[in-house]
Amino acid sequence: MSDFRVYRSLEETVDFGPSAVAIGNFDGVHLGHRALLRAAVDHARRAGIRAGVLTFDPHPMKLVAPARAPRLLTSIAQRIEVLRSLGIERVLVLPFDLYVAQMPPQEFVDKVLFQKLAARIVVVGEDFRFGHKAAGDVAALRKLGRAYGFEVTDVAAVNWRKLAVSSTEIRKRILEGNVSRAGRKLARPHMLDGAVVPGRGIGSRQTVPTLNLDTTAEVIPRDGVYITRTVDLEDGRRWPSITNIGTRPTFGGEDRTIETFLLAPLDGETPARIRVEFCRRVRDERKFENPETLKSQILKDAGRAKTFWRRVQAWTRA
């Protein structure tokens, strides 16, 4: 079964199952999430059924405790893209509204897992909670599974350097600018998607030309200069790049911008929408005496980025 489908409501899920379904928010789709997803895919292949995911939009905390809702590492579109790359065949993005929030545990199992997703195997984290006021836990789910005819697999938290991998900790690292550590826990670079918008033209006249990103992402790395990779979201073109996040203090800027300098020729039309993948932090943003000094520093930064990418290419060929 290789077809991939996304459903946005329970009513659409007529061909979701039979399924091995992993349940979670999966924000970031980090190493811990990937352990659940691998388990769902493995179970599905052994049983000859579909590997599915049940996730939620918006994040449940935005409804039940808005003041404590986390800033999200990934958009739903990004999450779906990564899920597909990991072998998931069916994704239900369940709108998390009052109806869902107030479902008792048994009703959730009956109406969602049993009737709509045709679950044969359910994969969750060891601290999974579900149902109204989080009344259900893994033991309750396992008991209901016996009644409704599905198995339950709970997956332990994944540790990295003796610490549990979590979206909260990854979010903290990104906001600190430590994108390389965050990337190791995500198993990919942190990424920002958005439209390319006109800048003030200062770079093309006085320093280097850049692509200016307008993004709705909620978690943006700390101001500074980063080694990045830039992807055209429409045709898949990729460039090694270097990206500055900040207010352009050399030019008296005030608004925060995300400006990317491509290290390889554009070769074609300027992309309309791009993804910037953050690989490593280079330095803080700072004010320079004049544009010429800034340009010199940008070229030095570009040199460091080119060295980084040469080493990556040599490592991947080894």
C-alpha cells in the first residue's frame, strides 16, 4: 500500500483503515516521535494494513489552556511532509474543538479509533493521556483495546545524551540559536517556510543580494548569522546559503528580517516561496562601521559556509 492521503475531518475517513495508527501532536517530528512512527509502520507492514497517524489542529493546549500553549516548531503542512517521508500512508488532522475535547475516553475510542480509523494496532507514548480532562491513560486504552479488538503498543521516551528528547527542549535550543543541537534531536534541520518578499534594496546596492523571507513560523532562531540551505518550494531547487536574522543595525534598521544569501548561482527565476533550513550558527548580528566592512564580513561568513558544505559533501560520499 503506497498511496498517501490526508484527511481533515472524521467524515472523510471512509478508507483510512484498517490501520496501525500512531497518536500524538508530533510537533517537530523529532527523534522521540520517530520511534512511535517506526513502530506504527513496522506493525502495519507485518499485519498487511495501513500505517496511519492521528494528529490535531490546533494544538489541544490552544483550546484548553491558551496561555500555556506552546509555540509550534512545525506547521501542519511541514508535519505532513515529514510524516509521508517516514512511510506513513494515512494522516487524520483532527480539528481539536469542544466536541473532541469533551469526549470521554470510551467515546473517543469508539467513535474515532474504532468506527472511523478501523484501528487494529494503536501506538502511543508511555505518558499518553486522552479523553475529557485527560481522564484516560495507557492502561485505560489497553483495556478498551481488548473490548474493541485492537492492540496497544506504548513506546518509551527517546534519550539523547541521557536527556529525554522533547519538543519543549528543542524549542528552547532553537530560540537560543543552537540550531545544530536542535537539528540532531529533530533528525533534520529546523526549517522556516514562507514567501520571498521585496527588501529595501540595500543589500544588492551596497553589500550582497539576498532573498528576504516572510514567514508565519512560530519558532524563529535567535538573531544572528547561520549556515543554511535554501529550497525552492515550487520546483525543488536547492542552494547552500547563509542567512541573517535581525534588524540590520549597520543600516539603522528596526524591523526584524530574515535575509538569505545564496552561495551558488540562482540559475532561473527568483523563487516565489522558499524553505530555509538552519544547520549551524556562525555569529551574532552586530553593527559595522560601514557597508564595506559588513560586506567583507559577509564574504568571510560565506567562506565558512562553503567550507561546511564541502565537509558535508565529503562525509556523505565516504
